[in-house]
Amino acid sequence: MPILSEQPLLYFNLYPPIGDCDWRYTFATAQVRAMEDRMLAAQFFSELANAKDINEAAEMLAGTEYAISSRITDEDIEQMLCQKRTETRVFFEQLVIDDKIIQLFRAKIDFANLRLAVRRFVLKRPLGSDYCWEGNVLPEKFEQIFEQENSSGLPEYFQQGIEAGIVGYYKNKNVRDIDLEIDKVEADWLLKLAGGIGSIFLQELLRMQTDLINIRTMMRMKFTGLLNTDVFLRGGYIEKSRLVQCSDIGYEALAQHFYATPYYHFIEVGVNYLEKEDSFLKFEAVCDEHLLGFLKTTRYITAGVQPIIAHLLLKEHEIRMVRTVLACKRANIEPKVILDRIVV
């Protein structure tokens, strides 16, 4: 009975609602629609994964925006992909009218930078400069912030993230705890920011992402046999008690444990693959597929910020998949293994 009393109300079967149209975004939505035809199709990725080597993959990419030379280095590839990601984010910010939405997505970058900076700080290593410069807080301020222990004037979520990460580390002197504590601050703050914006789509997107993170965490803890009930994030639809109880049931009953949730269908696929292959490849892929499916429902919106946000996330996912395939080709990974992981 604790599951029933704790479970948030689920008022959808597979994907939550995405909100209403916003006619201020009529032209911006049309621009995004025009960009959709330029994105790489699933069939192309299948052929790319089946390329015999990195040279053939480079030839296939020659006619796309990801054109590379067969002699290009890994560093050059990463630089090219980072540039594509930056261009995507700049395009996104040019289309978005609401500054608070831009601030929210920049905050996600702030948290990513913060994890790296806090890890280096507690380990007494140079803070460095290899951060993403597209957040709300410029990385050039990091050295001053940590050396002078003065975070005044920074966003509240940033200050809380620093404190949570440092305190989390010194509890057990475990670097992994830095990420766990900052993750919690991030999940809480992003959902709070989305609530302030009043965007149904953003709130549902963040809740779904929280659920997917928690399910991934639960699966990995179950696989390793290490249970830590304090690692689950707040704000999702799947209640903590359901996730904790998964440690006491077998893999054969795991999917049924989520039967009344939107995640039953892909948990079943991921668990079957894990038992058969002893790998999380397919589980990661089906988690991505579920999220992408929700983003693609924005295609039914005539005008609104929803398709703009979806385009940003879909494009970033495409960039990650290109990186994954090229890295696998460099390492001579079999096409079947690549296909088990990629999804578009």
C-alpha cells in the first residue's frame, strides 16, 4: 500500500500533455519545421553503423553538415561536433522569446560545469578552463569563486550546488557523492524554474527526465547489488518506494512492477537485453527512444515554444549519435553493437 499512497497522479498512458499553442512563435516554428528535413534519418544511421571502417563512414558523411576527412583526428572530430552543438544552441536562443527559458537551459550547462569545478576543487587540482562557456555563469569566474570562497552575486541555484557538492564529498570523501548531491539540487531547481515559467511542456519534460535518470540508477544499483536509497531524485512521477522495492524482486518480474506506469514497455525490452547480453546498451537506447518519442509529439503543435525546445534536444541527440558511431568505428566495434545503442 505505500506505493499507492505515495504515487503521484498519472493522467496519461504513454506521454504527458505538451500544452497549448503560442502564436508568438508562428514564424519560429516554421523555421524549425524547415530544419527538420536536414536532420539525419534512422536509415542513414543504420548505414553509417554498417560502414566497414572510419574511412567509409567519412565518405558517407561527406554530403552532410558533419563532413569529415578520413585522416581527421579524434580531437578535430570533437571540435567539429562541439561547434555544431554551439550553433544549435545559438539558433535556439535566437528563436526563443522568453528569456527565462533561455536561462533554464543555460542553468543546465552551469550545473555540468559545477560538477567538474567542485571535483577539482576538493581534490586540490587546478580548476582549469575546459568548461562550456554557454551557461549563465562564466567559467572565468570559477577561480575567484572557489579561491575566495565568495559566491555572492551568483544565481541561488549555483550557490546551493557548490555547497551541496562540497558537503556531499566531505561526508564520505567519495568523489561520486559530488555528482549525486549536485544532481539533486539541479533536479529541484530546474523544476522550480519551469514552474515559474508556467510551461506545461517544460515541467513534464523535466519530470520525465527525472524518472528516466532514477530508473537508470535503480537498474545499475540492482545489477551491482549496491543499494543506496538516498540517490534518487525528487520531482518525477515514479515514487521512491517503487524504485527501492525493485532490489527485492527478480529481473523476470521487474517490468511488471512498472506495469501501471508509462515506462513498462521499454523496461521490459531493456531488462531482456540485460539478461541476455549482460549489457546496458539496449536499456540506454530505449530510454533515449522514449524521451525522443515525447519530443516528437510537439510536431502536432502549430505554433509554440515546444517545437523549438524539441528541436534543440533532438539536434543535440543527433550530435551525440554521430559522436558515438564515429568513436565505435575508430575502435572497430561491430555494427550490431552500434545498432543496439543508437536511436534517432
